[in-house]
Amino acid sequence: MFLVSAHDDIPVEPDAQGNARIRAEDLGRVPLVMPSLPHSARRAADTFAHTNGFDLDVIVELNSLSQIIELVSRASACTILPHAAVANALAGRGLALTRIVAPTFMRTAYLARKQTRTASLASMKVEQTVLNIVQEMIERYDLHATCLGHAPGQHDG
């Protein structure tokens, strides 16, 4: 997860290599536009904040990703989103990603099926399609992500 801001509204100074990082505890001082509860991204951000001893300064709640990106691109506020959610908007909208550190804020997605049940050919095709799409997104958008999936029929061990 990253703090997303307009290029001219990054709340921290980038380092010599141009990489911006913000300490988790400093997120509480950044005005945010976030989805409302019970949106999973909002729940994850609130849980991360409370676990690390601070509250988020949510000044606007919007449930439309395009509206959140529009508001952020106008330097009205920042947001916390995964890289994949804003990959298309990064270049065209003048958005900047700031890595959240100390601690890092990560989310994990899972694709699971029962091992005690034989997978149908259709479910194996869906699984492979999902894994292919995830891998393609990681490569195409240079996402900070790793796909640990196995092709259907492969097993650990």
C-alpha cells in the first residue's frame, strides 16, 4: 500500500534517488480522502493505523475510485491505495506514490481451493487465468508485488 498524492503535493521530501518514503506514524498528519467503511481498503488502513498507535485524518469519504483519484490529482488530499489501483492513473494524472515504511503497509491477496476436493477442469482454467492476469499486471505496471501461485495441478512438496 502507498500514500498517493499529486506530484506537487508530496507530504515528504524525496531522497537523493527521488524516492519518497513516509513513516507510518506520520500518516496521521496527512489529510486523506478514503473509501467509507466497510470498504476493505478503508478497514485495512484503519487497522494498520490503530495497530501502529495513530488515527488517520480522513477529511473526505468517497466510494468511487475515479473520484478519489480526481480529488487527489487536484492536490486536495492524499489517499492510501495499492499500486495496482492507481497504475493507469500514475502517468496521465500526475500522481506520485510514497512508500509507507516503519513499518511497511502491505496487503495480501489469496486464491484458494479445497485440497480435499478434486478441482474441476473449469475451476483449474479459472485459477490459471487469474494467476496469468495477476502476473501480467505485475509485469505491465511494474507493481511492487509477487505472485506465488502454482499452475493448476502443481503442488508443494
